[in-house]
Amino acid sequence: MKFSAAVRLFAVSITAITMTAWIAHAQEKPLVLASQGSFFVGGEMKKVPARGGGAQEDITINQMYVQFQVPANGGPHTPVVMVHGCCLSSKTWETTPDGRMGWNEYFVRKGRPVYLADQSSRARSGFDGSKINAVKAGTLPPSELPNVLTASHQTAWSVFRFGPTFGTAFPDGQFPIQAVDELYKQMIPDLNALLPNPNPTWTNMAALAKKLNGAILMGHSESGFFPEQAALIDPSGVKGIISIEMPCVMDFAKDKLDVLAKIPTLVMFGDHLGDVKGGIANWMNSYEGCEKFVQQVNAAGGDAEMMYLPKLGVKGNSHMLMQDKNNLQLADMIMSWIDKHVDAKKGARRQSSN
Amino acid sequence: MKFSAAVRLFAVSITAITMTAWIAHAQEKPLVLASQGSFFVGGEMKKVPARGGGAQEDITINQMYVQFQVPANGGPHTPVVMVHGCCLSSKTWETTPDGRMGWNEYFVRKGRPVYLADQSSRARSGFDGSKINAVKAGTLPPSELPNVLTASHQTAWSVFRFGPTFGTAFPDGQFPIQAVDELYKQMIPDLNALLPNPNPTWTNMAALAKKLNGAILMGHSESGFFPEQAALIDPSGVKGIISIEMPCVMDFAKDKLDVLAKIPTLVMFGDHLGDVKGGIANWMNSYEGCEKFVQQVNAAGGDAEMMYLPKLGVKGNSHMLMQDKNNLQLADMIMSWIDKHVDAKKGARRQSSN
């Protein structure tokens, strides 16, 4: 996929950006799909008070909405499940804020079946609103309300590492900062505070991987470590793990490390981890913890790799690296890793079982 | 598109249903897209208290998320914007609960660019959670909480007309009732109670139609009359209106009727309108009101048509007719109407302007 420099330069206003998206898309070769669709994984029934009184009624909660595309040229590639982070939806992986192609379509164009999941309690997966109604009805105190987590523009700028302070971008920053207002529209309320433990999204991701007869689970930020948590619930479908920019759990007990050590794992971090002043995230800390996690998985006999982008000569990436200007370069790095660490091994297993 | 009878009969459990979806999709010809992507329409900034105190910060609210696909074989057809109803998301138009093709893909396969919009305050469009946080913080009383509208299984059965009483289906019902649990997973909290007046979805739909240089707006149930409301805000992009099963506004003032009379309008109602016992909807009443609305538009010189399906010999349709077993037959009826009342006129206008 190539965008002309002229098209990039044209992207100066939001309207122009949107138009650019359509022009850019129109310049692509047609996208040929064997199939597409959507479905739910998981979900359970819950009794709630009926409207207007009377007997209790049933609602369904904790389900996970999944939207998929399978390319017509899909050969032996393992499906990839992408799960978004805090205060975001699967929009994360689609058309970038400045109108370029997202990872979802790019992976499909490269022959991978792609499954986008809205976390349980977010976006098209819905959430359990019964506590809010109970507080309104006076049967629960206001302290029982969930904290509705909505990242402000200021929080996003700092946590997503667009620049050292709000309104100032890093000179070498890869995020398409002229379109940041379009990113702000992606930021929606996060009601994970309502979820039980373990998080149903973990269970649903594991179930999805199994249903697909094997999948690579990819998480980002809030969901960055969800692939590992899913594998610890049921590793049978998890053929690979891609964890992007999150705090890692360290010092797992041996039995858990042994489970994770059987799954090829890629961890990716961008640039400027320690260059933001203030804010609630400490990305350098997260990176260092994940370095230890990678070492621990490998010490247990695993195949884990840390891609710390600036160390590889790839500079300026923000936390939203799937939307950064070099997003397709990063996608290529990930797919090369998949080919070598997941798909080649699958081929090798196939050959050896002949 | 054809599904074999064998595949249909195979759909006996939810797992089997999902597998059937994939088998059925795999039997389709490849879907060839000129482009696809997603973007937002509208949105405005709002000041909210910063987390942990301090200066106020900004969030974006009232934006509308839109996901689109443009077919490679898209000729002169006008784009179609589909907007879902209460307690639902754009999932409404996608793969049906029993795993058949939804209207979104079928329209694309028939050469129409399709735009799916999540209503402002729903699903991937997000909502304004600041009132909930203010009640939790004690700065607003619980009475200020929005009513979180979640349709229970019992409400859905009755309002969507699956049968006369909960658990009993109409013998000739078109809804794939064996998969009703999958529909329940689509039902998510509706926070339209938080929205200002006029509803930003109306404004955003009008803006989207204009941005597309002309579109047909389709609404269903809660959003059934949104196309008309959008046209009354700005008719310039609204080339056609499709209103499915909703209460109609009647007795508009002449200036408003004159606006609506310039736009070809199709209204569609299914079967069993008066056959559900109890429940909160009165569909026969809604139908009769819409009959009057159609007459009033036509009396003002308009081109409005009521498709009351049982009168046309199409029996057993539920309120969720885009998911009913004969959903593609209904889609064909709608596209025939579009070709004749919207696209043919566009061609005629084009010819006459040559």
C-alpha cells in the first residue's frame, strides 16, 4: 500500500482529512473478502427489576461483540484477534484519525483473517446498567455507582505521549497530531469498573481463540496483557500473543509461566517513554517490567521477544502506534514476527505430523 | 445469494449457528470492495472536572461513529445510511442472530455504498458519562441520573413481536426464534435520555448525507423517523427516506411538509401489529399514524409510499424484519423502490441537465 506524498500533504483540515481518506482508499486495489460478519462470544443472563414494577426480568450481560473479515487470498495464516484499550473501541484499529488505512484492513490485505472485539462492557458489547438504575431508584447509594472513566483531551495527550505537555507535540512524533480532534471522538466511557473478576473479556478472548481453532491474540494498553490472562484461563486456542504497551505482570508461579512459555509472545513499546512531564502513566516503568516478564518467559523455555522500537531505529512512536504515521511499517514488523514465530512453526508442525 | 436447505437445517444450536454463518459465508462469491473504513460526524467539546481535582478538562461528546463499505461494482447507486433502533447498535444490520447475511452486506453486494451509524450516545459513538460521575461525587442528586434503557428479554419478545406472549412464538413468525439468545446479546444500554434537543443524531445524519453529496437515510423503530427529522434540519443531502416501524409525527405545518414532500419516502411495517398481548408498544396505532403521514406528504405533492407487508402478501414479519428469515426478500423490495423512486430520478435529472 502506498499513499502519495501529495495526498499526505493535502490533509490539512478535518474535512480535507476525511476526503483524503476516500481518495486514498479509492487509489487502493479492491479489497477481496472470502467472508465477513459479526457475532458475540460469551454472555450470561441476569435478573433485573422490571420497568414499572412487577416480576423480575432478564437481560444479557458480559457478552463480547466481534466483527471479522477473512481475505479471499487467506492462505495458511493464523487469524489475528485485535482488542482495544481503555476508553476506546475497535475503532482503534480502523481508519486512522487522519484518514489512512488502519491495521485491521492492512492485515486482511496481507492475507490474515482479522477479528475485532469490543471489550465486554464497551461499545457494541454493551454494559450492565442496572446499578445506575438502582441508584436512580434509591435502592442503592450513589457510592455504588461505577467510576465512568472517560479520558479527557489532556489525559490522552499525556498518556498517549503526543508531547511533553498538553498542546505541544514532540518534533519527531509519529502521531498525526493535526488530526488529534478525530482521536478525541474515539474516546468513549470505560465501564470496566462494573465487571466481575476475572474480567469476562479474558474468558471471551480465550473462548474466541478456541472457536477459531487457533488464533493470535493482540492487546493494547488496558488490554495489552489480556492475551496472557486469556491464555492462563484456557491456552488451547492461543497460538500467539502480541502485547502492546502496558504494565506486565511479573513473577508468575512456575505453573503459570510454563503455560505462557508454550506460546510465542511479542511485546512492543514505542518512543519517548520517559519524556512526558506529569500525567498518570509511567511508561518507562511499564517497559522495564515487561523486559523482566520477557526474560522470565524465556528462562522458562519460552519464545518471547521485546520490540522496543527506538532501540530498533524506529523513532517517535506514540502510545497509539497503530494510528501513527508509520503504522504500516510497524504492522509489517509484527507480521514478519508472526510468520517466523507462529505460522512457520504451524507449518513445521504440520510437516512433522505427515 | 443462496443458502442450501441443508445448511439451514444444520442451525440447531448456537455453536452450530455460528459455524453455519461461516459455512454459508464461505459459499458466497468473494465480496469485492472499492473501499471501506470508518470516521465520525459531529461532536463538540465539553468541560468536565479533572480527575483528582484541579482545572477543568475537555471531553468530546455527541459525535456519531460511521462505518462504511463501497462496492467495487458501485455504479450510479445512491449511498444508503442505516441507523439502528432503541437498545441496539449497528450490529442490527449485520450477520443475523442465526448467522445469515445482514442487510449491510447484501446492499453492498447489490452495488450500494453502505454507511452504518451508531447513534450518538450509543456503542462506538460513546456517551456523556459526566452526570453519573457527578452523582457519584455527590455534586448532583441521584434523580439527575439518566434512565438507562435496557430492553429485557421479555420486553424484546413483546415489542419486537416474536409471539403473543413471552416464550410463545407466532407459528408463521419470520424471526429466527431458535437464535433469539443471540439477539438478546445485541441489546445494549440506551442513554438517549442524556441527549440535548434536537437529538445530535438527527443533525449528524443530515451532515453525513451532505458530506456524501447525497444519501438515502434509513431508520428503524426508535430511529425510524430520524430521517425525516434530519431532513427538516437540512434536507440538502437527503435524497431518499426509508422509515421502518415507528410512530410517525403527523400534522406538520405546511412549510415542513413542503420540505418532506420533495424527498421520496418509503415507510415499511411488518405483520402481527395487533397480535401481541400487553407490552409497551402499540404497533397498530403507529401504523395507522404513519398511513396518515404518508397521505399528508402525498397531499403536499410528495412521493411517499406505505409498504404494509401483509397487505402485499408477505406474512409473519417481526419488528426486527432486517433479521427475519425473509430479510433478503424485503431488502430486494426496498432496493427496487430505491431504483425507481431515487436512482431513476437522479438519472433523469442527470440526463435533463446534459
